[in-house]
Amino acid sequence: MNKVPQAVRPHIVILGRCNVGKSTLINALCEQSVALVSAQPGTTTDPVAKSMELLPYGPVVLVDTAGLDDDTPLGKERVKLSERALRKADLALLVVETHALHPLEQDILARLRKRRIHSLVVINCHGEPSGEAGEHSESHAIEVNALTGQGVRELRERIAAVLQSTYEELPLVRDLLTGKGPVVLVTPIDKAAPKGRLILPQVQVLRDILDGGGVAVVCRETELAAALSKLNSPPELVVTDSQVFPEVARLLPKDASLTSFSILMARNKGDLPALVQGAEAIAELRPLDRVLIVEGCTHHSQEDDIGRVKIPRLLEGRAGGELRFTWAKGPNFTADIHDYRLIVHCGACMLNRREMLARLEQAAQVGVPVVNYGVLLAHFSGILERSLAPVLPSLSDTVFPPAAITYNR
Ligand code: SF4
């Protein structure tokens, strides 16, 4: 069960002041020693994320954070990391010691409400829970004794109930399919492909088709013509790796429905219309403009790497001269982004939707357009419109509520 990728698990972020028992609570919820517990304030430094099976709900990620009232110089840096962890939160547990909330705790609750993050107040009692938590004036609250485990089972049940009513797993592709024909997945196996396996977006799209009762055919671009010739009915949809988009488009009839793994991922994780709008900024790039290239995880660059080599080459060709690139990997997105002309983001398969939307929102607030790898490659191949056609009509329905991101620029 712990193999379920973190990006598709709801994230529960545990917050509170120093020494209110956050780490003890995460250990009690996990029934194992995940976080270091000490009476010394500031024991938790970087947020600690633990994938677990939280019954009766299922797979989740619990994130332990440093105390939000640590005002030492190092503590202030930790507070920033804790706030960054909140960007991923589908649910926040605010751990407090008493029924009367400290002003900082009231402020945290107000900020959670403003950011539309669901929250539960967890009163970590030192003794026997009083049973009065349900009357808590600030929010839904529950009493536990994290040290003895009293109330922890009830807390798990409350968490499960909140997630069941608020967390929605969005489909990647199955909502687009009617079963008219198979879905053909084109997955190049080149030097960049990991040994012995498919990459996460390919696996997730395949699984989503199977979950929807669909039929999938998987091949490399070199076998696509042969695969198509063996089908009894035309494919309902072809999904390809963005890097072989032009070859695949050439092999298909003009009216065949074609999109990419990146575009499906962008629809699922973020705000696809905002990313398409970001592609319009490519035409405005001029030599020496600054471009930020962001990858959601850390991985070794390959020869002719898409983010390091291919995309910079395409952008410089369009700008007509050298551009100034910066690369960021993993969580390093909170740096000063306002003086970039364009941000190019990867497919974000390792990020959850909340994190990706927070990144788009942050960029929109400073007026910097964002495009992702898939949209950018389709744009350069001249087939953006074609690759969006199968997915854009469904963007306006309620399954994918628009994130209402607008650019200030
Ligand atoms: S760089 Fe982005 S798209 Fe590639 S594996 Fe990492 S998170 Fe996924």
C-alpha cells in the first residue's frame, strides 16, 4: 500500500506552536516512531512526510512541521519551511494544548480559512480528555492524549470523515472516454527512459484507463504504424510522450484524437487554460530575458535533457538570441520569481494538485506566465490546438473547477 505515489495521496499537515505534541501525535497516528520527540523546543527541523495507511480512510501523507512560534534565526527559516508544507495541505491539523487558543493559533486558523484549507483543531491534553472539545468555539475540535493514545482512534475517524467528504480524486483520462475504441499509449524507450519500467505519468494514465473499464494498447513510436494496422477499430484517443509528438501526429489520420501525457497531467494537476495562456508569452521573449525552468523532483540530467538542453534550445531559437536560464528542482520554487519573463514547469507528476495550483497562483500574483513542458512542446510542434481538442471541452465542467488564475501583467 505504501507504494501509492505521494502525489495522489491526500496530504495532512500537522501544525502548531513549539512543544504542543505535534511529533508525538504523528507517531500516535502512525502507531510507530516516525518523528523525533523531545521536550527540547525546535526538535523538528525540516517538515517530515510519512506515507501511511490511515484507516478507515486509506493511503495518506502525514507531514510533521516545526513549531510556528520559533523566533530564533534558525527557527524563522524552519517556520518558512512549515508554511511551504502548507501549500500541499488537503487537511491541516492544528495541535493546541488548551481550549483557549493563543493569538498565533487563532491567526493560523484564520489563514487556513482564507486559503480554503480544511482544518481540525486537536487539543492535546496532558491528562484525561474532558470530553468538551465538541463545544470548541473556534473550529471543529477533538481532544486526544497523544502520549497515551486516548482519543487517537476517534481522531483517525474524524480525519477519514473529513477527507471522504472533501478530497476528490480527479480522473486523468477516463472521463474523456466513451469506449468507442481502444486508447493507444505511445511511450518512447530511449536513453532517457528508466531501466525496466515505465515512468509515473505513463503508469498513471494506463491505470486510469483500466479503472474506467477501457482498453489500452501500449507501443513505442517506432511500432505505432504496425499497432494501428492491427486494430479492428480506430483508437478513441492516442496519448503520446510530448517529445515524439510530431512523429506521432504524422502517422495518424488528421482527424484522430491526439493528446500527450503532459497535457493530461497538466489538466489533472493544475490549471490547463492558464498554462496554455502562458505559451502565448513565448512569442514575446527577447534575447537576455530571464527564464526559470522548474522540475518538481530531483533527478539526474540526461544527455540532451529536455529541461536543460532541448527546451532552452527551442526558446533561444524563437527569441533570436541567448536567454538567461535558471533551473530549480524539487521544492525550490519560493525564490524570488518576479523578474522572470517566463516560467517553464515540468509535468509535475510528483507534486500534488494543491502544490501545483499554489505555484501557478504565486506566479500569477507577480504577473509571470507559466507554461509546462507538454504545452510548450506541442506549441513548438504546431499541434497545440490539436492536442488540446480532446481535453479542453471537459475543462468547463465541475470535475475540474477552473482555478481562477489570472495574470496581473
Ligand atoms: S521532473 Fe516533473 S514530470 Fe519529471 S518526474 Fe519529476 S515531477 Fe515528474
